[in-house]
Amino acid sequence: MHAKNWFLPEDSTVPRHLGYERRDAAKLEARRIAAMTRLKRGESTSTVARALGVCIQSVQRWARSYRLHGNEGLRHLPKSGPRPKLAREKLIRLSGLLARGPVAHGFETPVWTSERIASLIWSRFRVRYSADHVKWLLRNMGWRWHEHTWLPPKPKNFRSQMAVGEHAVFPTFR
């Protein structure tokens, strides 16, 4: 038995999930084109909106865009906003530099801090990042914060990297 949603009225229906992942441009574009096809057949905006699981205003906005620009008005737009300061290749290089450890880059202790990484990025790539942005950047690269230092991403399958018959030994903390 399903848990009762205490915040929804008894007669309300929850819109069904249509399988669209967040920001899946091709599927969202196909949904807009499907909406225009249904509108051309004479279906009402409310019927189309209900069938596609969107609000009426979205269907109206797509129809207006179609009237003004045709099929091009329904196409997905490239991402807006500025280009990243560090290209993907440089981020891969950064990951390799970080994997060598802070001592290899002239730091006295083996601890990666966001400030140290920001200074490494500046010295190697001549790009300035704040310590807060470095935290965001490293999390997106798969690194994690642990015990006052940044650690590289965990391997996807730990067991596959072990030799056959080898057992993992983990430290115990008391």
C-alpha cells in the first residue's frame, strides 16, 4: 500500500513523470514539436498540456515561438552564459597535477586545501579562482573533502582493481 500524501488533497492527481531527464535537450525539443503537431490537429492547449505533463503557459509559449519563428523556434538553444575559464583538457591536466600531491608542487605538508589548489591553478594555467569556486570545481570533478584535505575520486569498482585472492585491508579507527 502506498503512503498517503498528507499535503495533497484527496481528489488531486500528481502529474505523471514522462521519463524526461533534467536538461535532456533532444527529448525536450521532441516534446515541443509533438505539442505543435497536436495543436495543428486542433487539440486545445489545455489538452496538449495535460497530455504532455506541462503547464498551459508552456504550450502557449511554444505556440507563440512557432508562429514567430517556425520550426526553428522549437529547436533547443545552445547553453547560455560564459565559457568556462578552464577547458576540459586543462581540467584533466589539473586532475593529474593534483594526483601528484601537494609536496610535488612545493608545499611543505601533504594536504590539499582549496587555497593551495587555487594558487596551483593560477601558477599553471594563469586562471584565478576563488577558494569557494575551487570547492565547487573539485566536487564536479569527483574529488571529495575529507579530514582537512581533498581526495581524488574513488575508483568505480574497487574489487576489480585488486588482484585475485587479495583481500582489502581497511584501517580501524578507535
